[in-house]
Amino acid sequence: MNEYNLSPEERATLIKLLRRVDPKKPFGTELFDAIAAVSVNVAFEALALRQSNKGLEVFLTRRLETDKAYPGMWHSPGTVLRPGEEIADAFIRLEEREFKSKLESREFIGIHNHLNEARGHFFAHLYLCKLNSPSDNWFSVDNLPQPMVEHHEIILIPSAVKAFKERQAK
């Protein structure tokens, strides 16, 4: 046995199977979660904020009840960079799947090294985004819907609010 508690045969089989994975195709939830748990993942968090007559609002989406990670919870849109992918590709996926609309702009505002994500270690690039969407998915930053993904509520959204206010003050 080695430090991974795998026999030489198990280790050889795992290596052989991982080499069959096409990194350009979606992994599916179970395979993604298994790989994410033993690697550092590069994530992109797209935080869309707007000032309305109701105050400062953030665009959120709700995960499906059937999702293994954070079922039924509200969160800001985000994705993980796939092997061989450009940042622009990740944002196209976000626009199509989560925003259901084109982003007018995106501005890098920082990095969050999230070591304790339920699925593993995520190195998240935070972007403040501008979105012109009439959707019902806008919520006051002072009255977020529940249940919320905790690190979105206590870290990501406050970081975006701070960046948004700094830009408004200029």
C-alpha cells in the first residue's frame, strides 16, 4: 500500500481510467466531484449587482433540489474552468446556463481561496458583472433569499458590494 491507501493494481487501474477521460467534455456530477475532491479547482464567480429603486440588488440563481452540491440553495452564478478552456469560454457557459442573458461587462475584483468548499478546494476569481436583465432573480443585498450557499452570503456577495460601492464613489 502507498500513501493513498491503494494497492499497486488499484493505482494502475485508476491511472488507466483517468487517462480515458476526455477533458474537453463535461464530466458529470459524480466524476467532477471525485476529481474536485483531490485537486485544486479554478472557479469563476460572476456577481451581477445593480442599483434600482429598491436599493442595491444582486442577481442570484437557485440550484435544483436534485443537485448534489447545495441542493435548492440560492447562489451567485459561477463555474469551474475546464481543461483547455479560456476564461471567455467559462463566461459564455455562465451566460447561457445561469444568466440566460449576455453580460454587458465583467471586471475582475479579486480572488477567494476557498479551502473548505463541500466538494474540495476552489480558487475562485471574482468578477463584478453588469447585466441588463428584467428577470425576477434580483434580490436586495440586505435581504437575501434563504437558504443561501454560506460562502456566497458571507464572502462573495459582500466582496462584490464593496467593489460596486467603490466604483460608484469614483
